[in-house]
Amino acid sequence: MADPIPPAERLLNLVIALVNTGSRMSKEQVRSTVAGYGDAASDDAFERMFERDKDALRDLGIPILTVTGRGHGDDIGYRIDQDAYAMPQVDLTAAELGALSLAAQFWQDRSLRTDATRALTKLRAVGSGPEAGDLVAGLAPRVPAAGAALGPLLDAVHAHQAVTFSYRAASTGEVRTRVLEPWRLLVREGGWYVVGLDRDREAARSFRLSRIEGPVRGVGPAAAFVVPAGIDPAAVLDSRRAGTSAVAVLAVRPERASALRSRAVTGAIRSSQILGDLPDRDLIRVPYTSITAFVDEVVGYGDAVVVLEPRELRERVVARLRAAAALDPLMGAPGLPAPPGVTPGRPDQEEVSRRG
């Protein structure tokens, strides 16, 4: 005997049948043709199943109509109101599509990235053109995958339950067991952090999730602590990370990279680089704390932004562009345009690095 069809699949089958029916479907037709209703053991069981499913679909906003035959009132059938069920025409402006693009780029975790990309591709088909993406170029905050520690820590933050985990220190590489009362999860410069009370140190501490090794386990009961009044977890994290910033010297095309320009700081620029064939560029100084996150941001601007200093940052950007060029065997082939930021055969950033 075949396994019974799950209720969710049966509901979907009913929707498909009622959407595609020519005029209406009687109960007898539903029972005999829609997969899942043949599992009913009796007429009464089918009636109960069908009534529950109709109510469930209506609760979901699917407009199921009851249609009475012209001959007499006992001839009853069902269909879905196509006009009420159909989605209206999507008409997105470039700015609206740009905002959706920004939201889709925010989450880089594998669990949501595929669905977000698919949805955005469909919306772009009805948008106002490719220029929509240019409106938010360089503005998208990127949140990388947090790893297996994220789920248990989210649960612990919500339940106010202490946790324990093995943590590798950034400065020494030493791995130690930590016991933490987690207050909040935060994102800073391309990384996830958990902030809370370190029970061993009896002080507020922050831990980067990428340095957690092994599983995160709950300790003790839920509702075991409260976040102290007046404590700002974001301030705790920022204070622990203070003093680690650097400043990049960038050559930027006019009227480009607004997000970088908004963070630029004043001060003398003493660059040893010679711009050469990069005329009409604006030199700006932009502070950053995470070199990995800053490389991601700069590479996203393509040839609109060239790193002059510091050397390590420039070399990482060049390496990223070389890797991107190597991914496409057609890069620089005659008749094919090179991607932004990469000239055929050699990235713009690499040319500056060679002359430096």
C-alpha cells in the first residue's frame, strides 16, 4: 500500500486543481481526481478532510468560491476566484528595485542566499532596467555566513540561557572553554559577534563566532539571567575592538563610490604612488578596521577605486581581481567586454601595484 500523501501536498494539489478547472469541481470530482483525497477511509472522513482543507486555504487568503449549478441548488461545485487570487502586475521603479537589490545582498549565508537571488532575478525581469543596481553600488552591507554556532546562540539569547563553547583567542591562538551569558548577537566589519557576561572573568566580553570551535551547548535552565539595565552590548563590542583601525589612501573616479567618500577623513595624503595613466582621480583617506571586509567593499567598485596605500591592502585587492579574472576563461577575449575593474589581461589595481 502506498504511503498517504502529506496534508501540505494535498492542499497544493487542491489549489492546482481548482485554479485549472474550467468552471467548477464537485466534491465527487475532487475525491476521484485530486491526489490525497482517495486516502479517506469513508465518505464522512472525506467530508471532514475536504472541509478542513477549504478552511485552511481560505485562512491563507486563497479565495475558494462555492458555485451552485443553474439546474438546482444541490448541484454544488468549487473553484478559485482567478481575479482575486492573481497577483497584480509588478511595476518597480529603478529606485525600488535598487532597494530590493540592497536587501538581497545583505545576507550572504547559504541558507537564504539562493532564494533571495532567485526572487531578485524574477523582479529584475519587470524592473526599470539594469541601472537599478547602480543606485546602490557599494552601499550594500554584507553579512557573511556565521557557521553552526549561530543557531544555538540565537536560541540561547532568546531563552536567556547560559552557554559553553571552545574559543580560539585571536592574539595567542590558545583554545579555552568559555561560559557565557549571551546578551546579543551583532555584526561588525564582516563578522558575527556574541556579546555577554563571561562568567569566569565576571565581566562583559565579546566573541567572534568564526573563532568558536566545536558545538555550542546550553548550560543550566532557561531564564537564568537578565541583561543588566544600562548595558549597551554594541558599545561593549566596539570598545573591545577600538584601536585596531587603519587608513587607506584611495584614488577614486569623480562622482563615484559615494559610500567611501562619506567615510573619508581629512589630513595630508603622503602617497608614494604615481597615478600615471589614472588622471582626474580624487585622492581620499578612508579608515577601516577589518581588512577582509574592506577588500570586499573596494573590489565591488571595480576600476572606480584604486588602492594606493597601504601595501597589504593593495596586494589583497590585486589578488582578488586576479582570482576573479582566472575564473572566466573568456576574460579579455576579442569582442567580449571585461568585467568592471579588470582590464583584459591585467587588472587596473595590478597596474598601479606594479608601478609602485
